[in-house]
Amino acid sequence: MSEATIDSLGICTEDSGANESRISDYFALLKPRVMSLVVFTGFAGLMIAPNALDMHPFLIVISMLCLAVNAGAAGAINMWYDRDIDAVMKRTSGRPIPAGRIDPDEALAFGIILSIFSVMLMGVALNWVAAGILAFANLFYVVIYTMWLKRSTPYNIVIGGAAGAFPPMVGWASVGGDITIISVALFAIIFFWTPPHFWALSLFANSDYKRAKIPMMPVVAGVRATKIQMVIYTIILLPIALMPYFMGAASIIYGANALVLSAVFIFMAVKVLLSDDLKYARQMFKYSILYLFALFLGVMLYAA
């Protein structure tokens, strides 16, 4: 084998590796872990909507694709805007933009194009009510939360968390093209779940937020005040989690499931309050993800 052939193969191997790396970086821009939770809660909203079983499987796939792409697009724009603070936080310094693997302008264009594409596809393939909610959720996350609230108030998560609560409403609306009290109840569950979920994270990532000068609750109000708020929110969340049962959208099995899950959530928040050990905050953060997953799985499995 000649040196030219070896060089050629080497170049091809490097190019292939570079392309794979670039694709993985663009995928990372979409915040895939966040996207997976968005799609799951959106799918739950879709599946409990009236006449969901009559919906063509292809349209269900399109609905969830639009939801996933839109959430990822908002994440990409978020990373573009937050590239300065991401660079100084240990938790985010390895992201594609602060690490220098993707140009900020490319990330912004990527996010905007995907945002428009997902909304238009949802409107054309399904209905414009679902597309409108999808567009509003995107703008809320990008403009209201990322560009305004995140750097200006310790209640950034309390208000801005609404952006992540829209997926069940999108899923529901993609079936019937409407907004009902049941879809609003699913929205409320995520809305009140978000603060204790993110505050648990902010407790053990407090030094990161201080370094980036982000006014998260522990940075501004203090650790104890944050822990008290977490307990309050988990208590408020309990009756809200039971709303699908009381509204007749889910069976008593769901109600029992929601009651137990919420009681454990409250218990974990109390443990965080009573201890200075950050391991309990980490445990609560991990449990909060399991909590939301189990709750919305219960909504689907035990729909009335």
C-alpha cells in the first residue's frame, strides 16, 4: 500500500471523525435530556385527549417530532444567549459553544430555523391551535425566561418554568385543536413541580450560579429560605397532582399513585430542609425527575 493511499485513508478517517463530532455537537445543542421529558409529557397529554386512539399513528409521530424539534430549537437559542455564563460555570463549560466547537451565529441560525420549521409543520399537519401553543412556549422560554427573567430575578424559575409546562397542552391540542381544564391541570402539575426540581439543583450547584452571577434563589435569598420554599411547593403540588383524578380524567389507581409519589416528594423536601448535607438535595433532584415521569406514566396507564 502506497503512502498516498495511507494518507488518503487517514484524511478520510479524520474527516469522518470530525463530521461525527460536529453532528454530536449539534445534537447536544438540542438539550436531548430535556427534550426527552418534554416529549414524554407531551405524549401523555396527547394520549388522554378524547379521540386520541382514532388519530393516525403518522400524525402522532409528526406531533411528537414537532414538539421535540421545537424544544431542542429553544434549547439551542438558550445556549447561544447564555454562552457567556455557560463558559464560567463548571456544569456547562463543556457545552459546544463555550468550548469553541460550534460558532454562536451557527447555533442561533440553527435554533431559529428549527423553531419556525416545527411550528409550521405542526400547523399544516395537525392544527394551528397546537402550533400556536408551541410557538408561544418557544418564545416564552427564549425571550421571557432566558433573555429576561433568568438574569434579573430569583423567581426566574417560578415564572419561567411555565415554558416547560406547555408540552401536555400541545399534545392535547394536537388531537382536538382545543384547550380544556384537563390540559390546563397537566400544565399546572409541571408548573408547580419546576421550582422544587430546579432549586434542588441550584443548592448543590450554588457556587456555579454565584460565579456566573445568576440570581437563583439560594444565591439571593439564602439556602434555608430556598429549602422552605421547596417544602411549600411540594405541599402545594400534592392536591394539584390529584386533579386529573378529581376531574375524572384518571382512575383511582392514578390518584393513589399520585398521592404516594407526592408524599415522598414532600418527605424528601423536608429531609433537605433539616440537613446541611447536599446529598439530600441531589437525591431530591433525581427523585423529582422520576416523580414527573411516574406521574405522567400513571396518567396514561390509568386514564379514565
